[in-house]
Amino acid sequence: MIYKPEFVDQAREMCRLGATDDELAEHFQVCVRTIYRWRNTHEEFAEAVVVGKEHADARVERALYSRAVGCSVERTKIFKHAGDPKPVYATYRHHLPPDPMAALAWLRVRQPKKWRVREEETRGPWPSEMIERALARVKDYEPAYAMPPRQSPPAATTQAPTPEPLPGPPPPSPPDPEPAPARPPPECPPVPDSTVGRVYAPVYAPVRSRPNGF
């Protein structure tokens, strides 16, 4: 797109409302590098952008200051019942208490030497510092009970080795026990002669008749 003089007023008004360079490029339908080139080649365009952004920054500063010290804002509530033909508008003032985070942000920008963030607060301890702290705690630690000192084992006394006996003849073996005498076989009782050659006949019990014939 070709640069036009009327772009100066548009850029100043948009920057007063808080527009960035990307938003200016989107409004003029160009890339961001074209906006940078216009600022370098056209002095009135660059001045309009700077003045507009300063006005926006000043407005943000006033809002941040008001939020840091507390302020009151005007708000409106709308009421409408089922039978009312028109809504009712009620205007009231709402008080915002001071915000400590906004106050810290303001003071760190206005008084950086006094309210800047210290380095030790933003980073954690280094590994070497953690090791030194752990060693210091162990060095100053005293146990609740004292452990007895470890005693060294008694020194072993050197004695002359006992000479082993020389091998001699084996001891005599004990004599074999004498065998026990053999027991005679048991004698069978004699059989009486009266029972030899006799034949015994079977003996049957008498059969008794029953009344019914069975």
C-alpha cells in the first residue's frame, strides 16, 4: 500500500487508544515492516505514533496508580421485573480497595534502587550452597545418646604348634564272639491210641413239626 498523509491522524488516534504496531499494520492492511519503514521515512507519521503511545502509557500509569492507592468507580445495575414495561437503571459508586501488587509494580518502576527484586529471592540456592549447608548441619549435630567407642579385637598370642604324634601300628582288633548253642526243636505231644482209626458219623438234630404243617 502507498503511504498517504491522512494516515498520520489515524495512527495518532489508534495509538492513543492503546494500539500496537501489529494492530496498526492490520488496520492499514500492511505488514509490520511497512509500519517500521513509514516511521523511518516519514517524520510526521513517526511523531504521531510516539505521541499516541505516550498518551496511552500515561493513561495506564494513572490507572495503575489509582488501583495501587484505591479508587471509586461508577457502575450501573439494570433491574426489570416481569410486569415492568421498561427496565430500571440504578447508578452507584463502587469502591476498590488498594492493590498491593499494583503498588509494588509502581514502586519498582519509579524507585528501582529501593524496591527492586533481590537476586536471592528470584533464584533458588545453588547445589554447592545446599551441600555446604548440609555439611554444616551435620557438623553441629549432637546425638541424643553417645555411642561407646568401638574396641579393637585383642591381639592373638603366638603359640608353638603342637607336634602331631607319629603313626604307629594299628591297635589289635577285638576277638569274635562265640556262637550261641543251637536250641533243640520242640517235641510234639503223643497222640492217644483210642482216637486212632475211628470214624465219626454226623449227628442231625430232630425235626419238629409245626401246627400249620410247615
